[in-house]
Amino acid sequence: MKLEVLNIQGQQTGREIELPEDVFGVEPNEHVVYLAVKQYLAAQRQGTHKAKERNEIAGSTKKLKRQKGTGTARFGDIKNPVFRGGGRIFGPRPRKYNITLNKKVKLLARKSALSSKASAGKIFVIEDFSFEAPKTKAFADILTALKVADQKPVVVTSDYEKEVYLSSRNLPKTKVVRASDLNTYEVMNAGALILSEGAVEKIKEAFAN
């Protein structure tokens, strides 16, 4: 698969870049994409939720009434879960939501996500660029020139570009990531995927290994 290389003004440079078919042209596997997205979202959960159970509530342990002869149900102390302010039955406890996936499953998921975006025509390749200083307007002008400003664009760079990252922070629904940090969720969540030429080479190297 070949794509035209664009400059930051959105114009064709007259050059093409080859996207490997075994990465950008595979048959998407929806199930492994689902698993990879599920793993990513689960890992974002803090898991610090906690509710106090009966043995953790501060309160009197005095028996509220006698056991028999009242004509109603028996009661223990005020910490009983049926009372207001009592402990919670089977309340949430701190836990991890991490899901383990096979390396080959995660690799296939990323290939499927990239292939899905490629078949939909949502991948653009631009020349490598950088800023001398953070310029949000300059970054926004690039997205406008590429006609993706309103499509939740994800810009993929070959390495960490501090000025490029800082230039994108104030733009809603816009993200800049390194090629090595690109994951299935970010690819699927992106309306448009903008790859720098260097990022394409990094992706090739990553999948070659």
C-alpha cells in the first residue's frame, strides 16, 4: 500500500511512502481489537473504591432488643446492614482490573486497528516537522490544512517532540503520541491518524521485531 506524503500545508510533495501490507493491509479481527481495547480501558481504572462493611463501622455493639417474644425479626447491634448507617453487604473493595493478553493477540489487534483505518482512508502521512517553541496556532493550522481538525486527530511522531506535544495540549480531542506508545485504543478512537515519515519507519521496525 502506497500513500502520498503531504507537507504541513496539506499539499502533495510528489513523493510516496510504502506502508507494509502485513501491518496496514491485514483482515481486521474485531474480537482481538475488542480484547485490546477492553484491556486498555480496564487498566485506566484506579480500583480504589471502598465501602465499609459491618465489622468496620463505628457504633455500639449493644443488642437493640431481646431475641424472642417481640413478634418481629431478631436484631443484633446498630451496625446491622439493614439499618441506616449500618455496614454495607458485599461492598466494593480495592482491587486491580488488569487483564493479561498474549503478545500475539495484542500485536494482531494493533495490525487490525491500523488496517481498519487504512481501508477507511483515515491515515495521512506528512513530512517530519517540529517547532522551535510551542505554538498552538501553528499546530492548529496544520490540522486545518489537512482537513482533520474536527475529526479527533491523533498525530504520531517518531520520537518524543516536546514542542509539538505542548502545542497540541490546548486543542480539544487532539493527541500527539510516539510511534512506540501507539496502542489499539488510540488508533480506534482516532477520527484521523496522522503519521510522520519517521513514525512510519518506527512502526515498521516495531512490527518487524
